[in-house]
Amino acid sequence: MRDVLSQAGYSPIVTGDHRELAQVIRRERPALVMLDLILPETDGIELMESIPELVDLPVIFISAYGRDETIVKALEAGADDYVVKPFSATELTARIGAALRRRAKPEPFVLGELAIHYDERRVSLARRTVELTASEYELLHVLSLNAGRVVGYETLLRQVSGKRHDDSAKAALRTLAKGLRRKLGDDGRDPAYILTERGIGYRMPRPGRP
């Protein structure tokens, strides 16, 4: 795989220890991550749920397991694609290119009357522009990219404000989420856009699903 990617013009970085993955991502700042489903002492899906650094990166799973339920579980965990072994060099590079293009020019996120235009950093509600602060937009951006799954407080703090998880930072995050909900006309008791998972974090529903 390393030779194939090098020949395609990429600069692959390989780590054989999943415990080093977060550090490698912070140091190398890759454009895309490929994970094997089965790893020593863990699996790729568990890493997707436990490593905050993967939240904002396109991830492609590589696996010999091609069962529908396994593929669905990986995609629901946030993977961009799932490639079943064996595969050709042409297929792999095509899927990588497609994942990078989707992230480079993402489609607008639409949930009910809410629309997020990533390329313009613009948010609208019922076709009317909603004025957000930079932090409010980043919170909405991270949650929408991970729609359908819970994003933990630690991940949100790191992605939105660069702060570490402590009581004061968590309180500030709650205040930020409350203000964002208010601007979106979201009912805190029965929200449609930003849902609270008590003690864990927040999530946004995936369009077309609860």
C-alpha cells in the first residue's frame, strides 16, 4: 500500500501502533487516515470513537470483512469509505481521491430548515442568514460533520477553542451551545438541531434520521 500511494503522488506515513495514532496526527497533520478494522487489542471503530484527532479528518477503513452490518457500523462511526480486501491499486487511489475531493468541496449540510454552507462559512435558517460568532460556527461545524454520533466534551473543547477539558472550559462550552441553540430557534427541552448527551457531549441528528 505504501508503494502504491507513493507512486500515486502521496506521501504515506505508516504507524503500526494504534497508541501512537493521535500523536502522529498532531505531528504530521495528514489529509486522510486509513485504518484497518482489526488491530491488536482494539479495532478501527473503537479508535474512531476514542481519538479526538480523527473527528475532523476523512477516514477510510481497509478490511477483509465485507459484511453489510460491519460496513454500516464503520460508516455510522464516521468513516468516509470502506474498502474490502482484496482491492486493486486503481480502486484504492480512486477512493482516496474521492474522499479528499468531498472534504475539499463539501456539500451543504441541510437538516430541516437549517443549512450550513461550508465553503462560505455561512449558516441559514429558513433561507435567512444566521449571524454566528467564530466559536459558534466552529461548534456547529464539528457537530454537523459528525452528524449522527455523539461528540464528547473533550473533543469539542479541543476542536472549537483549543482548551483542555476542565470544569470552567466545560461551563463555557455549555454557554456557547446554549447561545447557538437560541440563535437557531432550538428548544433546549426538545431540541431539533443540537442534542445533549448528558455527561458525554452533544450530537446533531443525521439528515433523514432521528
